[in-house]
Amino acid sequence: MYGCQQNLIHANDDIKAILEFICSEGNKLANCGIYYCRQMFFKAYRYVKKYELDSVLKNNPHFKAMRSACAQQVLHDVVESFTSYKRLSKLWKNGQLASKPRLPKYRKKGGMAVVSYPARWIKLIDGGATQPPSYGGLESECVIPRCPRNERRTQDSAPKMLKIPLGKQVKAWFGLDHFLLPMPSNLDFKSIKEFRIVPRNRCFYLECVYKQDEVNKVSSNLNVLGIDHGVDNWLTCVSNLGKSFILNGKKVKSQNQWYNKRVSQIKKGKAQDYWDDELADLTEKRNRQMRDNINKAARLIINWCLSNDVSLIVFGWNQRQKDSINIGRKNHQEFVQIPTAKLKSRISQLAKQYGIKFVETEESYTSKASFLDNDWLPTFGEKPEGWQPSGKRMKRGLYRAANGQLINADCNGSANIIRKVITQLKVSLAKVTRPFLSVPQRYRLDRLSKSYRIRCEEASIYRAS
């Protein structure tokens, strides 16, 4: 299992110029590879093999301007994109894909691409007093997944630096054969398999791909957690253990609203495609906030499952729900900009790491049907004529059952999501009663403490031991 950590690079003008050069050369080389692959597809009606581009473009000036291993990785990514197109086209022809895939297009002219360095080409050296202070440091920005707990350097030890080599052509042109970047102090250099220079919104990030330590996995059992997603209540979770909780999404909604308001103010009276440095900074800040929200929310869900010994997660999800939804301009903006799909993917990724089974099911009529009355749950497009739910969804997030009992509307939907797959999973919902569906525990992203995460980790270690 591999993890990935991104660190913001605080570089002086010299280092920034080097990063811009290698990333721009990678972008030009990628376009050269895309051109060759497209021509082979249109004229020879064949797809280029993985190592074919390496031999064809080895004398390309953009190939020579990069380290050979980096250039080869850029070209391999191009071939992989065409291989993906080939597989998707086959699925579309067999009717297994809704939309026809498009042939990979050229990258933006003047842009920059991700440059990868295998760890075997990078050396770790002592920076000491010889390192100029203008090289700056690294600011940890987004951890995907959590970093292994390795020894941190002491204050009196010399800072460790990464010696990143440049190609022979660069040395001939500019007299440079390498540049230095600080080594992240919370990672073990020996566990890192690959380093990536990632350009994004006028910033550069050092992305470290490392091998993770083995974790104690959850043993298979009949404990299940159903998840229903929304806007104000981002995730509503109900377990067959008789527990329920809600992850508040108002912080995510507020951050998106603030971003849209500032963008509207800056673009007022300007062209629709207007862009400047301020908009780039706002967008980068908003993206960082969303990534932080996703990681915190996913970690909360997984840690809750670990502490409660839950081995199955059922996530309610309708495919392409954001493409065809029509809920008004304001509601559409709030719903579409919330990155729930990325959160679902993140939960699935962490669940696989800890041995928790992740099941995705369609959620049609789960909000209308009454869980307490055991209403039948039809599939979208297959609702029989005359079908009516026993209860009714009221205002302020309440659902009224046939006997007049009131429960939380989102908890009702989350419990019905488990019912969607209950016949295949053979789990019992006897403990899911009205008291647990009426007053769920509520968590806020801006109030989550590290103590809760530590308690969940300790519970997981104790359970496994």
C-alpha cells in the first residue's frame, strides 16, 4: 500500500526558474508524444506501445532537456492515456458506458506538466550551513493518506536536503547538474519510492510517494454503516449497531459561497474568461480548503468504523446526478460545487486500506419511503403505478411516519440505503429504532479535535491486539 504527501515548495527565484523550466519542457515533450500517438491512430489505425515513444523521441530536444528517467515517465503517461481511451471505447461500443470517450487532446500551450523522479536518482545530503536561507522550506499541505510515524529530526541536527539531478544537456547549456530541495521531516527517505514536482496555480509542490506500514485490518462481521449525502448535512450515517451521527456540511457550503462571491466581484464588468493572479490565489485557497475537508471527513468516517468494529460501508449514490439535476440556480450552485464524489472516493480508498468493504448503491426513493413502516424501495424508472410512501418528509429535516412519529429525515434516508442491499448482505436492522433515528450525534469539521482521532486509533490497536 502506497501513500502520498504533498508539500508546498517555498523557493527563491533561481529554484523557481529551474522548476518552471523542467515542468515546461515536460509539457512540450508530452505534446510531442500526443502528436505522434494521434498520427499513428489516424493514419496507421493502431495504438502506440509503451516503450515505442522512448525510442522514437529520444533525440527530441525536449527529451534531452530533461533527465532521461523523467522524460520516459512523461511519455509513458501519454501512452497510458491512449490505452485508457482504447479500453473506454470498447466499453462504449458494448453499451457499458453512457458517454462516448474522447481521444486525448493536446496540453495547453505554454503550460507545465508534472515531472516524476524515481527515488533511486535522488540523493539525501546534509544541508548544514552551506545551504542558502533563500531556498526556504516545505509546508505540508495535503496528506493522502496519513504519513507513517517516523523519527523527527532534532533541532540541533543539520537539515536534510534532496539532491535532484538535471540532464546532461542542461549542464551543457546552463552549467547546472542538480538543485536542492528540503527533505520533509516527517517522512523516512528510505520508504519513498518516487518524487514528483507538481505545478499548480503558480505554485510548486513536492509530492512524495512512499510505502506505508501494514495496518491492522477489520475482521469480517455483520456490522454495517449506511451513508446518505447532502448539503447542510454533508454525510448522515446510520449503523445497525443502533448508532447514528451527522457530519455538518455548512462549513463546506460557506467556503464555496465566499469563493463564488469574491470571483463574482472581481469579474464584474469583465469578460467571462477573465483571469488574473488574484483569482488564481483564491482558487488555490478554495481547493486547499476542499482537500482538507475531504481528508478530515473521510478520516472521521473510517476511524468511527474502526472504533465500532464496522466492516462494511454502504454509500448511497446516483450516477451522473450532478449532470441532469434541476433544483434552481442557487441550490444547483451549492450542490454541484460540494466535492462529495471525491469524498466518496477517499472513503473507499481508506476503507480498502483497513479491510473495510465499501459498497455503492443507488439511492432512489430512499428519502420518500418510510423506514419505520418498512416501505418497499423501488429502483429509479421501475416504480409501479400507484406507489405511495407511508410517511411524508416535513420541513426542517423531519420525517413523519404513518403513525405520526417524527424522525430525522436524513437518518431515514440513510437507514433506507442499508435496506437497499440488505437482501444481499444478510444484515439485521433490529437495533435501528426510532430513538437513534431522531437525535443523531452531530460533528462539525471546524470542531474536530485530534483527541477523537487518537481515541479511534487506540481502539483499533487494542481491538486488533
